[in-house]
Amino acid sequence: MQTWLLVLSVWAVLAVLVAVVLGRGIALADRRAAATGAPLTTADLPDDFRPAAAHH
């Protein structure tokens, strides 16, 4: 029983740390985007980041 509690506690701490890192990264990206003066769109993405065309 104590093992499960320890595992869940460690998992929760790791999840919070990952959320904080992701949140700070998103906030930093928002600040950089706001500093450019022009809104960023998907057209600003490099070709490697665009989804491939769907083939039907």
C-alpha cells in the first residue's frame, strides 16, 4: 500500500514539474511573439512543421 502511495506521489510531482516547464515555455513564446508586433500564423512555420497533404 505504501509503495502505491509513493509511486502516485512521485508521478504527481513529475506531472506538476512538466506542466510548469511547458507553461513557462508557452509564456516565453507568447512574449516573443508579442514583441514582433505582428501576429504569427501557420504560414510563419517552416515547411518541416506543416502537415503533409492528405491523399484520398
